Amino acid sequence: MTEKRTNKKGWIRKALFAFLLVVLLAGGAFWYIMNETFDDTAATQSAYTVSAQDLINAYQTNDSLANAAYREQIITVQGRVTEVEAADTTVNIKFTDPVTGSYLIFDFQSQHVADAKVLQAGDSVAIKGSCSGNIYSMLRKAHMISFKRSVLVTKF
Amino acid sequence: MKKTVLLFSLIALTATTGLFAQTKKTTSAIVAFDATTPKDALPKAENKTVIAEIDTKSGQIGFEAAVKNFTFTNPTIQAHFNEERWLNSDKFPAFTFMGKINDVTKYNFSKNGVYNVTVTGQLTVKDKTNNVTTPATIEVKNGTLIANASFSIVLADYGIQVGTAGKIAGEPKITVAAELK
């Protein structure tokens, strides 16, 4: 009788412990997801390094293929800045194909905005960012290939 | 003498139209999306690479935004935003708004000042189009137009169901800010 009671107590203790463990793990996972932020792009490896014109050409030739390769990837793009455009308290950097008007546009990660603000049209640079793929703009009759969370890698 | 006057007139005309072209444009308009609720402060994002154009004469307005370029602070929420049951950005990569400024002839956008206007148009999200009417302000500063607007949309109107958990607002606030040159 006493042995049975001891066994039952042991089983209840184990079940309680398992339940607490599950609650703790679930809570930890929830806390992690809710507080997760993006890594600094400066510390993230590029999947590709390409010239601005080559990337624009790839999208103009076949945007489905280009999206399959580049979209949602961290990419380093080298080229000559064609435009610096104000966006709120920050700036966007553009590389535009002078023939078609298609362009790459980079929105900067907050901790790297100051580096972008000193850039000027004509500067040769390498910029790394997360490629969001393209849309074909009916307003501009050109491809827009946008990047988010970008950082300036080098100003040549 | 006549030739000189004509030449000066042409130069003056070119300078004026150059300074205040009829169509004002930017590729760096900002559209913010806020679907936060008391239960969840994470579903909000911003896109700083939105294409915008305003024709100051006809009042035609256009905005185009890449869905995937909306930036969230949280990677998981950003992934949810783009997935098939929400915005399905692989299949529907752009938000568009095409509309006009109502009674555009009432406003003189070639003159500096702040103009309170009403904009009416069609917002297309996930290939579903609905009418939107919103008040907006347009400030003219030496040929540059600074436009601001804020309105809400009903996600269900665009085929997006938010569920009953109360973690995502069914009528998120959309804020638009653009500096058009």
C-alpha cells in the first residue's frame, strides 16, 4: 500500500516537472521570437557580388530567373551612384540604367544611415543589402529592384 | 530686337517649366503600415522606396510599392507578412494606388503654401481593388511638393483574414509621406 502511494507521488512529481519544462521551453521560444531582430547586414556574408549594370540587365532579360537567384539574398552591388534621394531622415541610393530607366534602390539599416548620407552622385561604391526583388513600374515604365537593410561596404 | 525678346521669353519659359514641371516624382516616398493591437506591438512596417507621381495640372496621383520591401523589426513577423495566407508577395509583388486630387483646379500648386486636399482613388492589394478616399496635405516649397496622408483600410476587403486572436488589427493605419520634385 505504502509502496503504491510512493510510486504515485513519484509519477505526479515527474509529470509536474515535465509540464513545467514544456511551459518554460514554450515561453523561452515565444520570448525569443518576439524579441528577435535582424542581424547587422555588415556582419552578414554576401551570397553574390555583382555590378549594378549586370544586375539590372539580369532583371530586364528575365525577371523570374533573376528573382529566383537574387530575391531574399544578401547581395553586394558595385557601381557608380546615379542619385541620392531623401527619404524622411535618411537617404536612398540609386543606380540607374541611363538607357531604360530601370534602377536599383537601396534603403539603409538605421545604424548605417550616416555612411549613406555622405555619398554623392558619381561616387563609385559597393553596397550590401537584402534584395527584395523587382516590380515593373507602370508609372516609370521601368524595373525597380529594391534593397532593404543596406550598408555601405566601400567607397572606391 | 524682336528676336532678342523671343529668345529671352523662351529662356524664361524653359526656366519656369524646369522649376515647376507639371509632373512631380519621387522613388523614395514612404508608406508605413501599422496593424498593432494592445496584444501585439510587432505588426508594423515601413517601405521607403515607394514610387510616387503627382500631375499638378490634372490632379492624377499614382503610388507603387514593392510588398517585399516593407521592413519590420522582427524577422518572423516579416516572413508572416509575405507568406501566402497574408500578402503572398511572391505572387502579388506590388501595392498600387491610382487616383486623383478632387477639384484640382481649386489649388494653385505653382505657389508656395499648404493645401488641404481630398484624394480619391483605387488601392490594389493582392489583385483586389477597392476605392479609397482620404484627406491629404500638400505643401509646396519652391517647386517641391511635400505630401502627407493617413487612412485606414479593411484587410478583409483585400481577402486577408486576421483571425480572432486580436493580435493583428483588422483595419490597419496606412501613413504616406512623399517629397516630390
